[in-house]
Amino acid sequence: MTRSPHGPVPREAAVTASAPAPVAPAVSVAPGPHLHAAASTQRMMADVLVGLAPLVAVAVAQFRQHALFQMAIASCSAVVSEWLFARMRGRPATLWDLSALVTGLILALSLPAGAPWYAGAVGAAVAIGLGKAIFGGLGQNLFNPAMVGRAFAMISFPAALGASAYVSPSLGIEAVTSATPLTAFKMSGQVTPIGPLFLGATNGSIGETSALAALLGGLYLCFRRTAPWEIPAGAILAMGAAALPGLAGGGTTWTLAHDLSAGAFMYGAFFIATDPVTSPLTPRGKWIFGAGFGLLVAMIRRFSGYPEGVMFAILVMNALVPLINRGTIPVPVGGPAPQTR
Amino acid sequence: MSATMARLRGRPFRGGVHPSENKELSWECRIETLPPPPVVQVPVLQHTGAPCSPVVKPKQEVRAGDLLADSSAFVSAPVHAPVAGVVQRETVATLPNGRHVKVIPIQTAADQPTPEDLWADVYGGEWPLDGVEAAEPSAIVSAIRAAGIVGQGGAAFPTHVKLTPNPAKPVDTVLVNGCECEPYLTSDHRLMLEAPRPIVVGALLAARACGARRVVAAVEDHKPGASAALRAAADGAAFEVIELPTKYPMGGEKQTVRAALGRTIPTGGLPLDVGVVVLNVATCAAIARAVLRGRPLTHRVVTVTGRGIRTPKNLLVPVGASYADLLAACGGLAPDAARVIAGGPMMGFSLGSFQAPVTKGTSGIVVLTAADVRAVEETACIRCGRCVDVCPLNLVPTRLALAARHKDWTMARRFHITACMECGCCAWVCPAAIPLVQLIRTGKVQMQKEAGA
Ligand code: SF4
Ligand code: SF4
């Protein structure tokens, strides 16, 4: 293929005897398509920020300055780390794609209101460094950076992020005087009423308490096609399927609605599992991924010693993505391409 | 039946995109005839297949329609003089797709038909239906071959090859493609409005030649005027018109056949494999002209449009006129013109030089401004899968591009790289602005080269 190199090339005058010579604009040569959708990575990330707005609003309404504190710490740490790691790798910093900010905020929203400052700061730095940069930057990482950061912080500072850390009456916030609904149910079989659970008047990580907020923001993302709807749909269906055996056994007052509304499930299904980089490529892969996530959350909540399983479910499913991608190569319309040789 | 089902489900084919069409720029412009340029340069290869050898000598005088070059190969199409004049010494021109071809220049004689006479000769006048009955199938095919007709929708495959009856692959339907799904272009649209009759007659002739019983024209539903014009021109003949949802790339053969007839062309196959011959509307009109009037394909309608051209127009031009001639006839480039594209903006090639000649397959020239061609910088793939969602062929473009980048041909095959039709949907939608089509196209070529070596 003999094409001119990209960039402006001198334009030959389009002149004939009958027409005046037009002024000579610089005409550039480039491969097609010559039109492009108004989509960019930055726009998608900005969309995520818009989608997170209801969660942020609920967090601030509920946990006030503590929520602002967590978000400020984690976001700043993430953005600064992004800049530092880009410099270390000798790459131009890609702060403007907003991905670091999104990572920081996603992490902050998964922290308890009373977490010490270093939990968010270290978590965000690790999220960017270990979660992303060492894999080669945005698009190359296997695991969701925010969840890597959170897992690291949780292992490093168990007292600061474990179930007990959620109860800190000294903060002067009403919600944090009692255990989170999932812990209360796990430990003492106590069932939180569905109303407050759904709306977000309960204890929990600052961004996870309101299933309603997550649903609103999440549906916005799906509507904008920034998040693939297949993943939350698969997750919710799987959660429903996991609740079936319980129904047959007569059941408790802890219903499927409780499972869907409690903890970080909605938040995880709409905002964390839908991270494009760490989820599968094809619609079928996304269904499988979403369903696997929902199932894992249900299993961990029911059968493990942990009250909540969103973080682990995400990380496990992330690890399976290459496998899912390999197993879901779509058959082209019209059948497989005839193999030459 | 399954076509109805497909339409009921509201998904005529998978994927696809909706770029802004901008057809209104030239939508209403009546076809004008380009005054014959002082020189036309007729390429000896304007089609997919074997190039022709000249049968004329420099300084020889030719009349409009005289044979200039021919080939004995089956998959080839002769070229003819679009204007009366004197043959010049052969030169070489570079076509927009980068191919170098021999061209036969003709110095245009002073005495040329008036625009009215030219229009009457090419698309005007009477197109009697009884001409269809009178024509012998084999005579139709030879007339098409002799007239040098090739697909005018872009691929430029010699039409007589498609229509030669093949007992192993009987044809039951001729599908007339009036979708014109590329944004900006309106040449087919104007032709359907202003000359629907030769389209109908040509399609019926084609059906007679290949033994098809059904003739269906497919038009996107944002061109109701065009479908109405075709229906009126059919005038009781067995010629159906169906409207398909507007979506790019509806005009792709696989997509039109799927949407209009509910049949799926196998990967690597042709419409012929499912009993269909697809013909562009302009090709149909050329068939009518060849069979009923014995005239070769020497002119075509070209849309010159975009915000970067002063006066968008639909022009009837002789094959061999240069892009510069057409741009000048439309008032020249606007000061903010930034890119000149041969063909549509999705699959067309950008031009650095405007000396290239218009060929039988040139459907338009689109001049975009700096504001249209957003300077987007490529960033890292975020594996969002949008390219997968829009691929009309259900491929995984990001993986194909990756395989092509790494020259990993095993991976390229595993992801069916050869199935890609290079429609550009994936690159259009990609938020990371990765030149997916370019990577895939280069990959396909390299893979083939290495397999051959
Ligand atoms: S659309 Fe672009 S960024 Fe998204 S997966 Fe495809 S190639 Fe990657
Ligand atoms: S260019 Fe190829 S890979 Fe991209 S959308 Fe079109 S057919 Fe699919």
C-alpha cells in the first residue's frame, strides 16, 4: 500500500480554466474512517463520575465530613500516584483521562467512614502502582485497581478496615453506632428492615449504603453505554438464582431483596464489575462475568466467615477474565472464516 | 418470512452505527452535468480483475463510446472513450486507493454534446419495458460485458461475471441496492429520484439474464422519495421496493441481503451462495443503457459534498475527469477544508493530490473541515468492547488489531481476521481512537503475503 505519510501535505491547486484558484488550505491524509463518534476514554470516565454523584451525595449526607475526608484522601493519593508512576516509567502523565480520579473515588466509597487516613492513602497508591502501573498502565491491568488497593489496605491494616472498624461511635454519626446490616445478620441473625436498607440509612462503607443511589447512577451508566448492562443484569439474576434453594427451605425474613440491597452488591455490580479493562470483551462474556460475580457474592456471604464478599468476588472474576475471553470468541456472522492453510 | 421476523425484531443486522449523515448538504441538489474537461484520463483498470490493454494509438481520433482498451480475461471489463477527442500518449496515475494504473488521456474535441443531450443520452428519454422481453439472456450478458459495466457501489466487480448463469449456483433474486449508507453521499439517492426508470428496466434485464424470478430494491427508510419514485417507475412490472431501517453499513452486501431477504451469506462467500445477485442502482441503470441503447459505461453521478467545498453538487461526470475538475466545478475548496476523501467518509480514501481520475466506482468526494476531522490522539485500549458491540460481523476488532500489531497470525486466524469487511464501525466508535481498520487491513495483507511466501 503506497499511501502518503500522515500529516499535512501540500495541496495541489484545484484549478481549471473556468474556475478561480481557491485559497490553499492544508489538506491532510489519514486512514479511514474519517468520522469518529464523540466518544473518548476521558468522556467515559467523566460519565462514571456523573454516575457516582448520587452515591457521593448519599455518602456526604450520611457520613458528612468523614465521607468528604475519605474521598479527598483517596482521590488525591490516586492522582498523585498516577503522576509519580507515569514519571517513573518515563511516560507522559495521563491525568486528564480521569481514570486515576475514578479509581481513587471508587476506593474511597468502599471504605468505612472512620478509616484512618493512611488506609485510603496507601490503598490508593497501591491501587495505581500495583493495581495498574506495573502491568503497563491503563488497559493492561488484570485486576480492578481499586479492589487491589482495598485488599492491600485490608490485609495491611486489618483493624482499620475489618468488620469491627465499621462501628465507631466516637465519630458522632448515628449510622455508625451499630454493626453493618450484613454483619448483624451474620453474627446474630438480626434482619434490617428493607426500607432503610434500600434507601441507605444503615451502616456500611460510605458509598455502599444506598442501593437506590447505586441503582440510579448505575442505570445512568448503562443508559450511556459507559457500563455494559449485561454485567449487573447477570449479577442480579445470579443472586436471584442463589436465593432459590433458600425459598424452598421455607426461608427466613432475610429475603432476596435484602441480599440485593445490602452491602456493596449494587455498588459493585454497577460500578466495580463494569470496569471495562477488567471485564470481558463480548456480550456473552459479560453475562458470564456478571453471573459469576453475583454467585460468588452470594456464596461468600452465606458460607464464608466474612459478612461481605464483593471485593473478593470482583478479584476472583477478574482473574477469570482471560479464560472467559478465550471461551467466548464469537462466531462471525456467516460462520467461521474458511481457514487457508 | 425471516426477513419479516428480522424487521419485527427491529434488528435487521447485528451491530452497526449511526454516524451523522449530513446528506442534507447535497440531498436537494439536482444532478448537473460537468462540462467536459479539456483532458480526460481513462484508467485501463477500474475494476477488480485483470487490467485491459489499449486498442488505440496516440493521435488517433475517437468518438464518445469508442473502445479504448480491452482484455480477454473473464474477470475484466473494457473501458471506453467518454468524450470525442484525440488519444494522447499513455501515462500512469495513482488512484485514491494507492494503486498505480496506466491511463489513456484523451484531448477533448471542441464539439461536445450539450448538457441536455448528454443527460438524454445517459439517463433521460424513454426506457420501454418491452425491451426486457425482447432481450435474449445471453445477449444481455454480452452487452453488459461489451459495455464494460462494473459494480458502481464501490467494489467495482465486473457485472457480467455475476450475471453469467452458473448451474451449480442458481439465482432466484436480484437485489437492487439503493441503501447508500455512507454518510454525506447522495448520488444514488438523486439517481433514484431523477432516473428511476432505467434502474427498474436494468434490474429486470439483469434478472432475465441470470434467471432470477424476483427483483427487490432495498432503500433505507430515510429516503422515502426514492422508494416512491422507484415504485412509480416500476409501473406494474414485477419489481418490489422495500424500505430498510437507516443504519450504517446497511449497504454492505451481507447486511442488505440479511435485512432485505433474511439470508446470511457465508463468511468468505458471495451473495451467489444464497441465490442472490446484488446490483447497485447506478449499475442497473448502466445495464439498461447498454442493452437498450448499446452504449457503454462512460459516465456516472458523483456527489461532491461536505462543509469544506463551496457549493455541494451531484454531478454527472465522464469517467477520467480528475478530482480537481470536480472540485473546481463546485467552487473549489473552502478555506477551512481539511481533508478530501474519495468515496464516503467511512470507507473512502483521503487524497493528497487531486490529479487522480474519477473511475466507474467513484461514488463521491467528501471534503471535511478541520472541525469535522477531530484530531484524536490514539490512547490505550481500555477493552471496553464497544468495537465488539458494533461490528456487523460479530468479530472482536480489538483482538484483530492486537494480532495485526504483533503479527501474530495464529491469533489473527483464531479471531477470523479474513472475515472483516473493513466497514469502519469499530474504529468509528472506539473511545481510545485506535486505528482498528487500518491495523486490520494491513494485517490481512501481511498475513496473506507471509502465507504465500
Ligand atoms: S472500542 Fe477501542 S478501547 Fe474499546 S475494546 Fe475496542 S479497541 Fe479497545
Ligand atoms: S471493520 Fe471489520 S472488525 Fe471493524 S466493525 Fe467492520 S467488519 Fe468488524
